[in-house]
Amino acid sequence: MTAPTERRIALPHLALAAQVWGDDAAPPLLALHGWLDNAGSFALLAPLLAQRFHVIALDLPGHGHSDHLAPGAQYHYLDYVRVVLETTDALQLDRYTLLGHSMGAGIAALVAAAAPQRIERLRLIEGLGPLGDDGSQTLKRFREAFASRADSTKPLRVFRDIEQAVNARVIVSGLAADLARPIVMRALIETDGGWQWRSDPRLTHKSAVRQAESQIHAILRGIEAPAALLLAKPTTAYLPTAPMQARADCVANMVVSHLDGGHHLHLEQPAAVAAWIEAAV
């Protein structure tokens, strides 16, 4: 596995970390990871893509080695969109391929709609836009979000060693231990008595508001770049086929493909995913 170069990216209000593969002169590809993952999510895929692209895998705010938001702030999809655009400004990327997985795919789709002139190609794995709202749980979700104190967090779990942390991630994600390891290694920080997650605990706070599905459709219609969506077989429970197809139908240049595997297809089948990224032009 090719080792990446570490990079620090200074934004106006925080600094992000990134892992970089490939020649600086190659066409840029910006990769966005999923919720509670980090740039390590692309550890197996990025070296394959680096034969063609200059791959920049971000740690989104609150994840991996990137800064946490200021006290009192909360994490929201729309804020991630601005952060990604600020990051591409800082990196002087006028036009680039955008790759996202899960939450990162949701963010990538919004970025592509917000700044269509900057996106060369859009590649999405297991996600297209943010979690939506059909109205049935709006009030319940709204009340629950405000019922808990914004600053309340459980004490962070201390793992006695890295293997215990890997096993904990395996239980939650269903990933094999060797596939979970690149994410876990980047997600840990050593502390007295063992290891803790370095991600911001506020990432698990419930959001008070989600966009209506009609609003998401309207935004997705603003995507202009050639786009491709890769979904797992069998279908991931929270990505039901009909709503995902309805979203895909909003994108004029969208090609939908399926691949046997779980939610982290790019870790389970990196060669197949790399071939999909390069072929779906």
C-alpha cells in the first residue's frame, strides 16, 4: 500500500488535514469520506487512482486530524459545503473531479450543484444528497435535538490498545478488521491509559432540521457535471432503491451502477471501484 503525504490546509476559521497521493501535476481529484470516517477511508483506493489523478483525501471538520468546530457550534451538511469550497479555493483548484462516499457523497452532490463550473466529474459511492425529510418525523426530530443540552457529551471511551478499537469499529460497521484499520488508525489519539477517538463527539448530536425531499431534488437538478453513482448490492437499508433512483433521475448526466458488497465498497473492492471511476466518464 502506497503511503500518502500529509498536508495541512489553513482556512479562515479552522485548519483541515488531508492525505495526498500522486503527482502534483496530474488532474486533481478531491475525495470526501463518510460520517465518522476520515481520509483513511481511501487508503486502498487512492493509490490506484494516483496513477491518473492527484488525489487529495480530506479529513472533514471534526474528523480525523482536522480541527473541531468552535465551542457551541454544531455540524451541518450545508456548512460542510462551504468548507469544501473554501478548501478548493485554498488549494487553488479551479476545476477538479469530486469523489464522495456516504455522507461525503451527499456533500459532494451539494458542492457540485453549488459550483457547477468547478466540477469536471462527479463520482458518488453510496450516497446522493443529504438525509431528507418526508415530514413524518419532523416535529419529533426537532424536539429531540433541542431536548438534550448542546454541550452534553458522554465521557470518551478509553481503549486499552488499538486492536480493541479496531474490534469496536468492526462491530459497528461490519467491515473486516483489516479494512477498518486504516480508518481506525487515523481516528485514534493516545491518552493516559490507552487510546481514544479523536473525532468530535458533537458529530453524533441529532440535527434539528433536514431538507425536504422536494428541496433536495431541486438542488440536485443543478448538477451539470457528468455524474456516476455506485450503489451496493444488496441495497443498504437507509438508501432504499426507489428514493435513490428518484434523486438520480434529477441529475441530467447521471449513470447509476451496482456492485456486490457492503456500504464501504471502496475498501472492499478498491480495484473494481477504481475501474468504475475511470470508466464512467
